[in-house]
Amino acid sequence: MSTDERRQHQRRYLMCRPEHFTVSYTINPWMVPANPTDTAKAVRQWQDLYDTYLALGHEVELIDPIDGLPDMVYTANGGFVIDGVAYGAKFRFQERVPEGPAFMDWFRENGYDVREPVEVNEGEGDFLLVGDTILAGTGFRSTGDSHREVGDVFGREVVSLNLVNPTFYHLDTAIAVLDPVEGIANGGPERANIAYLPDAFDEVSRAILEERYPDAILVSSQDGAVFGLNSASDGRNVIISPRAKGFETQLRERGYNPIAVDLSELLLGGGGIKCCTLELRGATS
Ligand code: ARG
């Protein structure tokens, strides 16, 4: 498909300005508290991403950052939202546990129907909507029981995938959803497609992905290692890391329009573009 044929879909996102960003604890292999962080730089880079979304015509809502919760900038982990229903997050590590209620308060105040989680889950970090199906990651953060819970909340098919490499501890570090949910669901011209890093999954999960997404873009280890897959697509424009050169070429070949935004400072916390972006589907406010 050519770029002219790829249709951009309007998105509504939730973001959090990294005013309190720092790396003071280690809950993933990227986080090294001894390495200095530059909060002002993190804010500047984040602002770039925010401005890019607005320039593309997307809507961005903001949640107030809370002092002492440096990882709150990674809003993808704050919940999972479809059709105005917000399934809340229940974080694996103590350091992030208070974020769960903070995000649920925001959802409530903004008119979402909040479902409180019983099971440990880290929101859209581990749940990705592809067409009508929820791809759900486990192995490091969200539990297998949360996959059942998210299926009950949304009444949709859930496909569990096992992450095996600690560098790619959330599903959104190993899979990028390229096409809009409207694709297959509304009989549109686009097939819901993904890009993924095969190395991040066990054999069983790789086989599932191969079978379900025969046209997927397979991303190289080099591009995966710079969080190339941690990107945000609107069906036409795909915001990616400037270091993911191979992925950029693959996207162009398929008619997508890659746009590079550098979040190197936020990578020190183990997060990238997608981690800083929570999709608000079926907004009610
Ligand atoms: N420091 C955060 C953590 O380890 C980074 C979260 C990245 N978020 C994501 N959606 N992958 O929890």
C-alpha cells in the first residue's frame, strides 16, 4: 500500500509531563540510579512528542504529575481504555503502586467507567488492541490472571503472549500496533497489522504471532534494542525512535510515514514513545 492510501485516524491520548522524572530505583534492566538524569531534558524531549501529536491533529489530555512518582510519565501503564471503559492498573512493584489509584481518579473525573483491577496488570504496557483482539503480555509484569480479567471486562478475545527477555519486559516494547482498530472491525481497506521483535517471545508465542499476522513487519534485534517498537501509529504516521533505522525503512516500504522523535532521556527509565502515550478510546468527557 502506498502512503497516499494509508489513512490517518484521529487519536485521543493521555500523557504526563515528566516534571518529577528521575531514576532512583531499579525495576527493569534499563534503570541505573548511578547514571545521572536530566529532568529538564526529559521535559523538552517529552514536549517534542506532545507537540508532534498536536501537529498531526490528535488530541492530548494531561494528568498532573505527582512528586515522588517519577515513572508516572509512562502513562501507557496507567490503565487500558476501550469504549469509555477504563480497566485500572495494579502495579507489580511497590514503587509504582500509588499510580494505579491516581490514574483511576483521573479516569473517573473525566467521565470514564472505571473497573478496579483485582489482578496485577500494567495497563496498555501489556495489553494491545489489534482489530477486535487484545494481545496480552506476561512474564515480567502483568499476570496471566489479569489476561482473564481484561477479557471479562471488555468481552473480547484475549491472546496471551509470553515475554522472555527482561530487556523487553512490557508487551509494548516488543510489539507495535500499526493499523487502526477500525481496519478489520469496520470492513475498511486496512488489515490490522503489527510489527514485532521475534526474540522477545518464547517459541509458542512466536508461532501464534506468525500464524495470526503473516504480513507483520519483523524488526531486527538492533532496532528492538533501541526501543524501535515502542512507537505510536495512527494508521499512517508512525512516531518512532530516530535510532531505529531499519524499522524506519521497513515502514516506508509499506507506505507508512515514520516520524522520528528522540526520547533518549526517558529511555534511562526503560520507556519510550509508546510508554509515554495511553490511548483513550471512546472518550466520554
Ligand atoms: N520505569 C518504568 C517501569 O519499569 C518504565 C515503564 C515503561 N512503560 C511501558 N509501557 N513499557 O515500570
